[in-house]
Amino acid sequence: MSQDDKREPRRLADLLRRGMSQAKQQPSAGLAQLEADWKQRELEQQRAAAAEEARRALAHERAWPSHLELCGAPAEAVAGLRGETPLETAALRAARHVLRERLRSLLLSGGPGTGKTTGACCLFRAAVRGERGLSEWDSSAGLFIDWARLLREGDSEEPRRLLQRAAQVRVLVLDGIGGEASGPRHRELLEELVEQRDRPDLVTAYTTRLSVQRREGEPSPFAEAVGARVVSRMSRQGTFHLADCGNRDLRRSAKP
């Protein structure tokens, strides 16, 4: 075999390597256009997905207060959460903190008209967080219970049905705890419900007109009314937020 014959495979290999290198550095116009079109389509799909997500988020933001009625929330709370600029209150700030930090319970105390109920109802946003959309909302997503009214109805079918639902719904607002004198049976019901709600996947707001501030050497009026066991269940370390909303009646200051 001549020297030229021996060199021929080497030349072919060199030419092949050189061609592949040039192809990588300077792809053909057709391949370059195909790649550009693919990137453009991918970018358009990303923009369309982002626009759709923004549209859905805006729709949720505008529509979600209307769904509070399915939860039994009072009309005043629904009205207070409508619109772009609801009245800023300590209760509303506390609810936003619970939502932001993904805590499981909120305890709001304060006098009448301080926005406790409206702030607590803000937690119903958690029922539509994640994969759940407002179009899928139903009565199992959340529930509002006026605790004093429930106690007044006694041991009838309706209170038992509500308590069964209250133990399971994604978000619960238990309004007006300790507002009326209650006996041992009422405390047992509250203790049982609070214990059932003590789960990471559930969100609960409790409101009370009783002070949550401890007195010297004595428990707070709220703890004295509901019992230490209830307080310990609803205020586990790292899972709850407590807010004292004061006693200023915001309804009066809002009137002209």
C-alpha cells in the first residue's frame, strides 16, 4: 500500500471533523430559522400562559367576596371586602399575615365595630388558594358560624349539622366566642371543635370581644371563659397569630 493510500483515511477523518466543527459554528440558514421559530413559539406560549394566569388571578380578586355568601358570612363582612380598597384595620392586616405565612389559625379580640368579623372572613381566600379556582367553589370550601347564635339554638338538628361541617371545611370562621355565658356542655363542644380543627390542612379564625390580655396572676378573660385546653389547642407555637384590635368602633368613625 502506497503512502498516499495510507494518508487518505486520515484526510477524510480530518475533513469530517472540520465539517462538523463548521456546522456547529455556522449552521445552515434553514436550521437556524427552524431554531429561531421554535424559540419564538416557546416564548409566545410562555407569554400566553402568563397572561392567562394573570387574567384568572384578577378574576379571583374581583369575584371572591361574592362567594362568602355561600359560607354564611354576614352581609356587612361581604360588603367590607368588596372593592379594590377595603377599610384597612388591624384585623385585616392580621388576616393577611396568616395567609402570607400559611398559618393555621387566627385569634382576633376587640370591641364591637373594630373589624374582627370582616378581617376573619378575609381568611376565606385560603379556600381558593393553590389549585382550587373560584369556579369550583362550593359550600364545603368554607363556613361562617355565629357561635352565640349556634348556642341559642340548643341541641337541635341544625347545630349538630353545622358542627359536623365545621370540623371538615377548608376554612372556618367561628365568630363571637365567649360573648355569652355558657355552660360546661358549650365549653366541651368548643373544645371538641377546636381540637378537630387543629390540623395543618385547615385554616380557622376565631373572634371574641373578651380581652386576651393576661391579668396579673390570673388568666385572661378569654381564657377564663373558654378554658385553658381550648386556648392551648388554638394557639400552638408557630401555627397561629393573635391580634388585639382595640375598642375603637370604626363604623362610627366611617359615618359622615
